[in-house]
Amino acid sequence: MPRILIVTDPSEDPSEVVYAEQVVPAHLQSEHSGRLLVERLAWAVEDARRAERRLDSRARGHRVDRTSQQQEERWIRT
């Protein structure tokens, strides 16, 4: 069965699978189900971006600034 995978940058070690979904033609047969799929993909891409930032920050020995991260998350939801 075909799958969609969203992973953090595979050149980084370790990479992380943040989203995996089996897909079938029905996911794209209606506008509604297609929009739902794209919405899930958008969330997964944002999750992968955050995970990469967290990993990058840890690799540099920096703490993740929770305040700016929370503000960013609120901005994304609006």
C-alpha cells in the first residue's frame, strides 16, 4: 500500500519520522477528503520543522526557548 512519510532532514542524524499514512485513491476522490489530507500534511511538515529546530538546538548545546516556541505555535494556529 502506498504511504506518505514526513521525516526530518535525512542528512541529519538521527532523522525522525513525524508522520506516516497509508494512502488510497479515495483520499483524493473528493475535494473534502483531499483537503483533509493536505491539512494533515501541513501539520506534519510543521511538526518536522519544529523537530529539526529542537535537534539542531540540542546539537549546539542550546536550550529551546519555550516562550518563543509557544508564541510561534499560537501564531501558526491562527
